[in-house]
Amino acid sequence: MTDLFGGAAPYYAKYRAGHGDPAIDHLARAFGADGVVLDLGCGPGTIAIPLARRVREVLAVDPDEEMLAEGRRLAAGAPGLRWLRGDSTTLRELPPFGHVVMGRSFHWMDRRAVLADLDELLPPGGVVALVGPTRDPGEEPWEPVMRRVREEFGVGTWTAAGSFQHTGEHHHDVLARSPFSDLESGRYEQRLAYDLDALLGLQLSYSYTAPARLGDRLPAFVEAARAALLAADPSGRWELVTTTEVILARRPAPSRAA
């Protein structure tokens, strides 16, 4: 995990879209104004920074020091945030927390193991929240072009035992079979627009095309992607509507004896 996004942090911070205020507000209502929230796999603070203004404290945890440094820069000393290096295997070494939120980071983890650990660590009433795409988000309009470029450069993806990429089991189904099987969700649409430079920067924010992974082939990859994207759409502009889903997972209420 520590090398997964090598060199990607500035591109991630600049070109990855945020989740929007309605999604963050949904989280804040679930956690409460006095909540202490672990953002596990926080990246450069996409969730942690806006959420910290709505809860008591966010522990922003990531294995990548570049991501943490970018988050600290973006937060500029804002209160209610602690930036800590760690990952899903170091949960027991963290300060106490009452809730946990994960964005796309959850799909890299051994999800069942993480949820079992959280069942031991979260207090009664603790919420596990996931923020990300819906079950069937569809492809971005540029993805067929970029897939061909990635194939040309021999870069694919990375998998870990128990992760979404390894098992193909959707997060909803993993949660439904976990201690946090009481689920509710909300969906929030955003309209996004990219010019060519923004779209190229977005590619460098991904694990499979992070600068460290491309190495000295980075300039060639960028030029190949630029040429292929412009050949497919000479306007150099792309728009799409995305839907962010907020999933709140809680332990089921104890059943009452008859």
C-alpha cells in the first residue's frame, strides 16, 4: 500500500473530484457534531478536510506520506484534524475513535478482516461509512480510449487478498455479511467537466498509472494519452454526471425477547 500511489498525491489532490457538500453533510449527521471519526485511507483529505468542519475531530490516516503531506498543505493548519501514518493493519495502534469512514480505500483492503477488527474497536453505536461510486457506475466517456493506452504501456491494476479486485464481491454484500449489517444509503449527483490537461492529470492520480509506476515512461505515456484522447474527441472537453453513494453500516439492534 505504501508504494501504490507513488508520485500521485499532487495529481490526486488537484484533479480528483470531491464528493460534494450533500454527501459530507450526510456523513456529519450520522457521526454527530461531537463525533471523533477515523478516515481510513484518507489520501490528501478529500473527505477528512470538509468533514472536520462538521464533527469534533477527524483522524486522517494513510500509509502514503506524500498523501499526508498534501493533506496537511491543503488543510493549512485547520483545527479538528490529526494526520497519522497507518493503514488497515495498524488500527489498534491509533487513538480511540467513535466512527470510521472510508472512500475508495476500502476496495484495496481485506474487507472482512477490517470489519471484524472494527467490530472489536468501535463503541456501541459506532458507524462504518463508505463513500464512493454506486454498484454499477458505468464507464467514463474517455475510459475506452485510456484502456487502450494502458494496454499499450502494459499497466493494469493491483490486487490484495480480500479486496474488491480480488474477490469481485461488492461492498454492499460484504457489509451485509459483516457485524455491521444494518445498512442505509443516500445518493448524490454531481456534474463534472474536464479539459484535456485535467483529464491527463486525473490519469496520473490512479494507482495503475501513478508516476512512480510509469517511471521514465511517464512523458511517453502522457503524450500517447493526449494524442489518443484528442483523436477520439478533438474538442478536448468531456462532461459527465457522477453519482456518489454514502453507505452507513451499523450493528443491528439487539432483538427483544418475546
